[in-house]
Amino acid sequence: MPMLHTVNKSPFERRTLDTALRHAVKGAAILLIEDGVYAAFDGTVVAEKVKAALADHKIYVLGPDVAARGMSEHHVIEGIGVVDYGGFVDLVTEYDKVQSWL
Amino acid sequence: MAEPWEDDELEGPVRKFMYVNRRAPYGTIYALESLEVVLIAAAFEQDVTLVFMDDGVYQIKKDQNTDAIGVKNFSPTYRALEGYDVEKLYVEKESLASRGLTTDDLIVPVQLVDKDQLAQLMEEQEVILSF
Amino acid sequence: MKLSVLVNEGPYQHQSADSAIQFTKAALERGHEIFRVFFYHDGVNNGTRFAVPPQDDRNITQEWTALAKEHGLDLVVCIAAAQRRGILDENEAKRQGKDGNNIADGFRISGLGQLIEAGIQSDRMVIFGD
């Protein structure tokens, strides 16, 4: 299995998501946590880019960070998986290694 | 007398470690403290690869002069890495070019890789420490 | 699986310490082993027992201490980063001629080699930071 990339920065303020996507090989997964979760929603200026990335990557978002920020899981882009911390742990073990793009 | 942090004795397999430097020096401490990790790591005789990408390429910019900011210039230490057998230094081509720099601007010899080669190189690692 | 966690930011300033705690708890609940939690950069500030957050706020250091007690977690604060930031245990306070120490229960101060060892010994390393 390729690796899991975690992104914890808002895509509206930082370029971390772009950097992660540029360096994720096909089949690698992306997990959005902390302020990174803002990339997961429909109707934003980055939504099209994230949808396009779904062709090559599984993308996940950390549900507790979504809820904490008053965002709705219903508005998460279709195809993005919502996981809890247990799911985060499962992704870490399922993929070969983790690259945390800080 | 040995410092306490020099007591670490280890056994185990050699693993492929990659240190990913993505931050500029001086503005924050990450560059300096990640260099400190690399220097310690060298003593463990692991397979070490260093990558400079994004603003991390500024860490190895020539001609750093910190006299007037009151902070130690640690850039000469990168030149000492070879003496620690840390010889695999990669710079991402796109990061360098987008900042208007070339390898002539760098204080150490590096191998240039494009983003796809770098992505592949990352996949070949066992442990990635990103700073 | 054997997992290690690296925490690179101090508590409260950034969510990373909270994320690391939640991740660590979930990993333990899943039956994984946490080989080590290593604190680096401002992350060493997780290890001071002198922090007094408001009573209605979580106490991050105490949460780490409780996890360490319950699960025998190895919480290691980097000595070089700790010295810069004034985090001392009894030995270090003595060595540096300081009038007291502030390390919290369950934490120990040691070298960066402990981070490299965690990388060698663990199946996965997960980093939390800014």
C-alpha cells in the first residue's frame, strides 16, 4: 500500500493541501484533520480540485474536527469518507506509512 | 563526560529515514531543530535521505549573514553533513525554480528531483519525518 | 501494531497536542501498542506541571500523565528542545544549577536518539504539529 498523507491546514490560507496532492502517488490516501477539514466541503473554491483528486486518491476527513467547527457532514463532498479517531488509527495501520504535511 | 543524550544504544535493522525540510530558516525554529535531529540521527547509521522542498530550499541558500538579527547562522552546518555520512541531499526542482533560485545559489551540492521523482522517493522510505 | 507519536507544538496554542491525545487514546482502544510519544520543538511544553489552565478547560499535561499511568506510556521530552524552553527534571535542574524542576509525572527528559529509536522500532510514526 502507498502512504497516507495528513493535511491539517486550511486550504484557504496555506498551500499544504496542494503540496500533499502534488506528492501523492496514485492510490495514496489523504486525511484532512484540524483546520485541514475545511477542504472537504462542497461549494467552496477548492471543491473542484478536491473532487478531481478523488479520481486518484481516497480522501478522508476527521469527523470530530468537522463537528467541532460547526460544519455539517452532509455538506462533505460526495466520495470523501468521514472517520473518527479510531478510523484515523485504522488508516495509519492500513497504509504503509504516514507523511504528515505540517 | 558523556552527555545523557549520548547514552542511547540501539540495536535493530537499518531503516530508510527521510527528513523533509519545508520551512525557511530563522522565521521559525523548525529548520534549526530539524537539522539537530539529522545530526543525531547520523550516529544511528540508518539510511538517511534529506529533502529540501517548498521554503525548505531557503535553508541551504548561500550567503546567509545573520549578524544583524542576533541569531546564529547555522547554514555552514549543512556543509558538515557529508562528514556525518549524510550524503543523500535532494532538492525539489519546482520548489527551487519557483523561488527564482538555481543550484548555484546553494551552499551544498544536491541532487535535483522533480515532484514525481520526489513522490516516488517518498514512497520508498520507511520513516518520514517532516518539519 | 507498534505506533509512535511525535508532538511538535505546545499545548493550547495549537490543536496538535489535543489531536495527539485523541489519536493515542484511539490507538490504545484499538489494541495497538504505543511504543513512545516524543515531544519536540515547542511540544516539550506539554511536559510542564506548572501550567494552570482555567478549571473549565482541559488540562493537557494531566491527560498525558493519566494516559502514562494507565497504559505505561513512555512520554519523552527532547532534552535539547527542553533546555531551550526551560523544561527541567530534577537531574537537569541540578546539572544546570537551577533552583527547581517542572517536569510533570509520567514524562522523562532524554535525547533525540529516543526519537530515532522510535522510528526504528515502530511500525508507524505519526506526527502532530503546526
